[in-house]
Amino acid sequence: MNSLLELLPEMEALEGREAILLATGYRTRKWTYRELYRHIQGVARELDARGLAPGDRLLLWGENRPEWVAVFWAALARGVTVVPLDFRSSKSFVMRVQRNVEAKLLVHGAEVDAGAIGLSQLSLQDVGELDSEEPLEPIAATGDDMVQIIYTSGTTGEPRGVVHRHKNLVANLGPIRKEIRKYAAYARPFQPIRFLDLLPLSHVFGQFTGLFVPVVMGGSVAFMQAIHPSAIIETIRRERISVLTTVPRFLSGLRGELERRFDLAPEEEAGAPGVGVLGGLARWWRHRDVHSAFGWKFWAILSGGARLAPEDEAFCWRLGFVLVQGYGLTETSSLVATNHPFHPKRGAIGKAVGSQRIKLAEDGEILVRGDNVSLEYFGEGAPCESSEKTWLHTGDLGEMGDDGALYYKGRKKDVIVGADGMNVYPADVEAVLNAQPEIKEAVVVGQPSDKGDVVHAVLLGQPGERHAEAAIKRANAELEPHQRVRAWTVWPEDDFPRTKSTFKIRRGELLARLKALGSDERAALAAPSRPVRALLAEQIGRSGETMSDADRLSEELGLSSLDRIELLTRLEEQSGRELSEEEMARVTTLGELERFFESAAPAPGGGPEASPLRGLVRYGRIAPLRFARAAFREGVIRPLFRHYLALTVEGELELENLSGPVIFAANHQSNLDTLAILTALPFAWRGRVAPAVQQEYFDAYLRKTGSALESLSAAIQYWLAIVLVNVFPLARTSAGARDALRFAGALADDGYSILIYPEGHLTRDGSIEPFQAGVGLLAARLQIPVIPIHLSGLFDILSFDDRWPKRGPVRVRFGKALCFRESQDYREVTQTIADAVKTLAQRPDSSPSTPDGNV
């Protein structure tokens, strides 16, 4: 294998196989390899049209999504060097990188603010519209051609651009590709093998398992936007993930969620089943409830990017999951060593990959040499040419087993030399501290003193000196005398300072802030952070300093129920846990919101799976119900409607070039509106529509809020509505609104269009009343077109005050499809939809396209 471009023909040959899926939290988008290849061709043509030539550079600044992958491969096919940037990077950092690389194009995602970057731009959402059947015809590439420049922190702490050429990346991928092919026949029954990649594609390890390995295996990669433990578990189960690629921090969060959800008490190693295949099966059977939560296809976890705590490794082992640790740096093009997935060695970070060589210096530092190593930097100084004879000093300490397995011991510069001259490895002390129940996470650093460095622990966890002192006392009892903690600080913030991509702790920054404390080791480092106010200020565009605890969320701060959903989602991303939507709905003031965030337990039952709508997505569309619904619609609804009412349909041709799903947004005149629209829709559409109804009508059943009799009555009404019309319950308040959005996303994923009346209630006088913002949120989050509909005549036939319908003419007008960007404000989207419906209302009557009900 000489270049990454050799994977393009393999990708093209996979054709209709699943390539990429993106779980947004509300719905799942999927691309086949055929669709991916068409988008690669489309982006390549766009690069040609914009004048980019081989050797030019392109900034790729955005979140993980299918379009990111298409841009990367299209750039490679045209010889354009990619400069991938983490979507959390600051604008000033991006501008600094641009001054270094002088890129000709910025491709950006929806999560970044690219407004002030003075550069030609292309959004990833626009990339989704670029596809082409024109042959790709990639350039001829050699191993020395540049692929990308990844900016990272070098040994001086200054960001430096590591240059990756084809030969560097192929040196790692080639041996793994060869090994994968040995097992290709065994993997065939389990296809598609799906990787859930939680690392950003701007990180080389994230690229390895997100861009390269899935193609080699003929499998697919999944990305997700809302990353917290319960969402990860639900995504793995729902999307039938095979392998999770993660960093230790997310794995630690998963461990906490599983211990809480399944009440997993710590087990002694001696009490767990043994090693080998039989031991693994025994552990799997013992914890089959955990495996059921993940889904039976999930079996392996790949961990890299940072050191994995021994207790997290032991936890995965005793649950019966295969845990594969790897080790590498950006300069080593992802991998130095990795475990074999079928022969993992506990505690080890694996054996050398391919032909590269590993040796230990006299002080235990890991040194690496091979074609995968790049010592070439595209930075502020002159680039340093790499050499096959040059050893890369990793700055990490390790030990080598007799069988060639490498064991990680910590960072060389982090070693603490005590007064007695003994070396203390922070990782050893941290492992003991992290086992204490009061401590969420500990960082051990050396504090200088007259007699040598003092072992100092910085703690996250239970507040208060009493808790910390008890934990330190127990930990010291387990440590050797030279390892014992002599001083500690309780970190007052929600988390330690970390890197953006792999969430490694920034020890240098942490140590600098500790030194600023002076003599009081246990003093507060800073005023307590207020993440709720910071996120709220960003969302509503108001300074957090002007807010007070007594400010009411709805009145003074102007939060609607949908604003609460947006804020709740962002708070979950900040905290790494799913919060209770119902408890959030009861919060009224900013002070209550901050207390809710600080003290809230994770949502019961673990996220989306606990929704009262669980199962309805599936059971409401099983074949017998679909057949009964179609029979009722075609045999009862439409004949009766056509017999009694004169129906005129306009604009149905707007649907001809659409394949669905869409959102039908109509004004609400009468209780006959849904029947009129179902009658007016073409046959291919009307069987796959889910009309929205207020969820509150059925809360006695869905949320068990009433008596047994009320619950039974609501259940009968709900299932009649499901069978006859395929209703879609939509909550009007913030409690339950997110569940309804997820339900809507599941419907859209299954090809069902959604019929919604944005006014939220029947008109009282026949006029179009203001639209509620829920339709805008649906359109923006689900990313499906909106078809505006105007209904007329039905108010005169059966108004809000009428008990029985009258005869009369009915007109249904379909408008042109409206498409919106996911970054658009949902209030603006709502107003655009409302204006489109009002425009239809003002249109002069035209000659009927389908008069007198002949539809």
C-alpha cells in the first residue's frame, strides 16, 4: 500500500453498503458508500471550480458528520492538503493557523462561528448538496505527497503543525489492513460492522477509526452529536454498534452510568470468572443485563488518546467486553502500539505496529522510529525534516514485557522526585486516589520544597475538607511511604482544564494555578464557576453579570419551553449526564436552575429509553395496524369526504419531485382538517403521514397522571387514533417536548411525514393565528423540508362552536417546499413558515386541478 488513495476504489466497490450514520439526538442520517462517493465527486468538482490545485491548503473546521468525510477524501483526490481543526477551537486560534498555512478555502460546520475569518468559505451543509456522477479521476499520489497538517501542542507548549504524508499514515494502516483481511470471512455474517467514533476527526486517532479502518473492513462509522453516557448507550443499542472508539474520559463516564443504572457493586478480581474464551463468556453471562442495554451486537471498546485508568480497564474486563488499548502520538500518525482485539493483554498498551521500532531509554522514556513517524512541522519556525534514523522522544515512560508488550508508566516530565531521591509516578498514586468513593478524579503533581518535591493531590469530588481528609487518609494507608500524599487541594470548578480533542488534563496549566495560591494549600483557586449562567448568556445574548438568582426564566429571561430544551441539551453536554426533563420543567428561576444543575441526579432509567413514548414508535407502525389504517382511510374516510364535500386541490405538483419525509404545516380551521389533507394527498403520500396531536390529551395513559379509569379511557382513545389516523403525540410544554422531538425523528427516519398545525389550537374566527415555535424547531432539528398548506372552507363547514358539519366547498393548497439550515434560529424558521402559509391564503383562486373530490 503506497497511498491512502488506494482506498477510493475499495470505497466505490462497496456501493450500496452503509458507510456513515450521524445520530443527531433527534434522528439518524445515513449515507451508503455510493452516496459518499457521489459527494466526494461533487466536492472534488467544487474544489476544481474554486481554483484549488495540488499543494494548496484547505482548512476543515467542523464537527464530525458525513460531509466532513466527503471533503477530506475529495481534497486527497485533488492533492489538496487538509488542515483539520477541532470544532471547539477558538476563532483566534483558527486565524493564527490560517496565517501560518495560508489556506485558500475554509470549509466549516454549523457549530462554529466562521464569520470573521477572511477567507473563501464553504459550509458543510452546502457540501450535502454537492454530489456528482462525473468520474472522480484522482491525481497520482506518491508516499511523499502531503495529506494533512494537524495542529497540536509541541514540546515547547506552542501549537505546531505536524505534517502527515501518505507514507506516514500508510505505515500504520497497511499492517492493520493485512491483519483485518485474515478475518474478513469471519466478519461477513456480522456486517455492517459499525464503529461509533467519539473522537473528533481532527484528531489522528479519530481519523484512523472513522475514515480508514471502516473502509478496510467494509463496515461503517457512526458519529453522534449529544455525547453523554446515557446517549452513548442508547445510540449503541439503537444503531446496533459493534465497536466503540473513545477516550478514557468518556469510558469513565460510561462506567459511572452503568454502576448507577445496574447497581454494580465492585467485585474482587478473585471472585470474577477467569481469563480466556470460557472466562469471557462467563463474565458476559453474569452481566447479560448490561449487554442487553447495549444491544447484542456490541462487543468491543477501543480506547486511545490518553491514559486509561486501571479501574476502568478492570471494569470493562469483568463485564465481558473486549477492551483494546492503543498508544500513539500525532507525530506517529496515530499508532505506536496496539493490542490485538482477539488477544488483548491486560494492563498493556500493545505491541509495535508494523515495522516500526520501539526502545526504552536509560530513564525509561519510550523512543520510536519508523516510516509512520513524522518529525516535520509546518509551524512558526523552520520545518525539521524527518529521518528514518532519528528516534522520536515521546516524553512518555514505559516498561517492556518479555513478550514485547509495552506498558505505560506516565509522562517523563510528571515524575516527582522526593526528598529521599525516590521517584513517584503520579499515575500510581492517582489510581489509588481514584478508587476512593469521595473522589471523582485526582491529579497528582509535585510541589517544590526545600527538601525535594512534595506529593500534592488535586481532587474533584465531594466538597469539603472532611471528605478530602478521609479519602487521603485511606489512600495513604495503601501507598508506599515515598508515594504518600502530603498536601492536597479541592478543585472548586466542575472539571480540570483539559485539551479539546482527547480531554487530557492540562497539567501545566493546573500546576501554574496551584503555584498562584501562595502558602494556603487548601484555599479556593478562584470564584466558583457558573456554567449555567455562561451557557444561558450565550443562548439569549445577555451578560451573565446582569442576571440574578431571582430572575424568572419565562418572564425576565424570556425562555420559552423550546428554549428550555435547547438549554437542557447544552447543560447535558457540559455535565456529561442526562438530566430530567420533567424536573427541568418545574424550575422557575435562575437560582433554582443552578441548584437543579448542581444537585440533579441523572434522568431515571437512562435517557431516551425511559420515554413514555417508548415502544409506540415501533408498535404504532406494525403491519396489522398499517393495513387496518389503510383500509379505514381508503374505505371510509375518503369516500365519505368526497361524497359530502366538494374538494379542490391546488399545488399537489409541488410534491412530485420530493421523495419524503417532509413536514406538512397547515393552518387549523376545523376538526376535519386532517381528513381533508389525507384526502387531498396523492396515494403515494397519504399512507405515510403522522398527524400531530397534543400529547396532553393522552397524558393519563402516556405519563400515568390520572386515575386507573382515566388512564384506560386515554389508552383507548390513543390506540384508536393510532390505528385509524397514525397520530403523533406532540407536547406543548417543555416536559415531554424532547421525547416528542425524538419520536418525530424516529418517524422521519422511517420515512413518515409529519402533519402539524403550528397555531396549536383551532381558530376561533377563521383567521390564521400566530404560529407556535415548535414547527421551527422540528424543521431545524430534523432537517427535512417543510410543505406549507393553506386550508379554506372548513371553518364554515365545522367551526370550533359547531356540533355537526354542514355541506360546502373545501380548498387545500400546497406550497413550495421550504428548506432550512440546522444553524438557523427556530423562531426565524417559524416565521418563514407562517409567512408562506399566509401567502398561500392570499393567492387568487385558480382553476381547480382536482375538483369535486376527484383525487
